Amino acid sequence: MRVERLALQVANSMLPTTHYAKSGGVNIAYQTVGTGPRDLVLVPGWVSNLDVFWEEPAVVRLFTRLASFSRLILFDKRGTGLSDRVTDMPSLEVRMDDVRAVMDAVGSQRAALFGYSEGGAMCALFAATYPARASALIMGGAFARKINAPDYPYGPTRDQALAFAEEVEREWGGAVGMETRWPSQIGDERCRQWWARYLRASASPAAAAAVLRMNVDIDIRHVLPAVRVPTLLLHSRNDRAIDFGATRYMCQRITGAKLVELQGVDHIPWGCDSDIILDEIEEFLTGTRHGIEPDRLLVTVMFTDIVRATERAAVLGDRSWHDLLESHHALVRRELERFRGREIDTAGDGFLATFDGPARAVRCACAISREVRSLGLEIRAGLHTGECEVIGDKVAGIAVHTGARVATHAQTGEVLVSSTVKDLVAGSGLSFQDRGMQRLKGIRDEWRLFAVEQ
């Protein structure tokens, strides 16, 4: 739906520029975020995609907070994401060369390294090998050896690990592995869809399986005593992907390492323990923890789009449709100004706007619905009031997604609002018709919706 594309466009508008560093003839994609006094390289786990990361609010919050006290350096490992595809999966040594190439490209002489999951082993090896370039080491849900051994009971057997790689290649395309890596959101359809898209955009089925097979041979246990930089280890006792004992093992063998025991169920760092992880990393690197919260405001979000726009465009032709859209946009912006609304974004024929008062938002939507009929158009609108994160001149958060979903239930010419909006405008003189309880795609719980009587 157009309102869903609009919500996605708002998130994508925050994408940083992607650059490429050459490493042994392979192009490594990287991004930098923030201008803090220290460099922090984030080394991803299994697979990654720099652009798709920015589509998920939980990941955006993680990156934004890290970038508040550092210059955050992000990259996709060779063979994954936006980096060059390769025939063979690289060794840890080659991956260290890739990190050095990215650091050189951004002019970073020394940086803290934060590796989660499989990324942790490479970071530990890098810190031991190049201590002059590693100011600190942070590992989240990581391991020194992937599979178990007689003296190391903290992983699956080789056969189990290889069987999982086969399963991944066979079932690639859906939310593979989410039940162990992000189980707290396994029942959230929006998160499941993003996770599946994230994996598909990060690697092909064969490449994803190849990474897992390569991990079977990871064993840097002998390197751990050689790590001499300040080290922070973060791991949850309830991690379903990597045994907590794997991190406890590393802590016992890295001199001066600090172990923080988490209590959540998620393996990835943007999961349910994210706030604790961020607090610990900030304090570890800076000596203080600010717990920076993004600006949050209670606002009413309004989504509108033109009904049957595609069919109308086909009848009119490109030029006439463009002229009609210009008239539509001018009309919407005029009403937004009249009712003190703030335009956030537009995608084709849809608008996202915010208001500091729900009654004004409802009246604005009704006015737009009436006025566009003079152009021979009909719109539908959806409104919801909730707390939003304000990021620059954009807004984000569950309230935005809820407003978008409400709009998808509106009929031709209808202004549809959530029960929150209806309750807040009591006494305003506005009247509503009950549209009953509705299930909003990707939103927990059912919502009672109301159509404004115009």
C-alpha cells in the first residue's frame, strides 16, 4: 500500500552515504555515522546489509546511540550485503585485512572494535595482532570456538552445525534463525518480514550456508591470553544461539576482561537487552553513561493517499497526472498550514504529517477530503496519537506505524482514527461511527477504529 511505502521512505531518508574500500581486489562497503571523539568499528555477525539495517527502528536506535559518543564505522563483510560477492568465504585473517582497509579509508589510526556473534572472534584476533590499532575490544554473544570439544563443552557438535547450515540453505527466504537470534519478536509479523528481507539482502542461500560452514572451523582459544587491550564481554544467560559458557570461558583467559551477564533472550545487540548493552559500552569507552534518549513528543500522525491513483494515472497519462498531483499537493499543504500541521514526507500521492493537537488533525483530514473532490479526487486518511521519536526533521516509532496501518483500513473518502484519537477529542464537537475492533498488520493487539462523521 502507498501509506506503507511512505512510512518506509521516512525510515530510509536517514540512510548515511555508502562508500567502498579496496581490500585485496575486493570492494568492502562501509558507512560512518557520528563525529564523536573516538572511533568504534562495529563488526557484524553472520551476515549483514548496511542499507536494510536502517529500515528497522531497533537497529537505528542502536546505531544512533553508539554514534552519540563515537564515530561509528559500519561495514559489510566481503561476500555479504553491499560488499563484493566472492567465490570462497574468507578466513579471519582476510577479514582482518578488510577491517584495516576500512579504517585506512576513513583515516582511523586506532579504534575500539565491537564484534557480536561470529564477529567477536575476528575482533579478538585483530586486537591481539594489531594492539596499536585497537584501543579496546567489545564482544557480544561471541565465542572463541564454534563447536564443542572434549575440553570445550560450549557449542554444538560438528554434525549439528553442518546440519544447520544445510537447513539454512534449504529454507532461505523466510525468517530463518529468528527463533534463536531474535526470539523476543518472533510473534511480531513486521519484525519477521524485516528479518527475512534482511537475510535475503545480506547473502544468497549458498553464501549464508558457506559462512556457517566456515564458522565450524573457528578456534581462537590460543589467542585469548595475547589480548592485552581493555576488554568488555556481554552475553545473556538465556542466549539460544551461543552458550553463555563460551563468553565465561573467554573472560577467564583474557587478562582484566569485564563480563556483563545479561538476562534477556535475544542474541543480537538490538534486541531486548539493547539499552543495557548501550549503557555498558558507553561507560566502558567514555567512563560515563548518559542513557541518551531521543527527543520524544506526543503527536498525532496523519497519513493520506489518493484512492485508485494508479487507475486514474493510467487514464490521464503521465503529464496530466503530474499536473493533477501538483494541484493535490498544493491543496494538502494549504490545509496543513491552516491547521498548523507539519509535513513530514510525501511519497507519490501520499502524505505523512504531524499535529500537536488531535482535533486539529481530524479537522484537517476532513478538510482535505472535502477539498480534493473539487479536483475530481477522493482520498482516504488514517490518524493515530502516540509518542514518537523525533530524529532531525523526521519522526519514527510505533505510533507512526500504527497511523499507517489505520489508513490502510479507511474506505474511499473516509477519515479513520484510532480509539486513542477519538478519546482525546471528547468535547470537541466531532462525531464518529464505530468501525469495530480491527487487527492492524504488524501491530500487537487489536484496535477499535472510528470513522469521522463529515
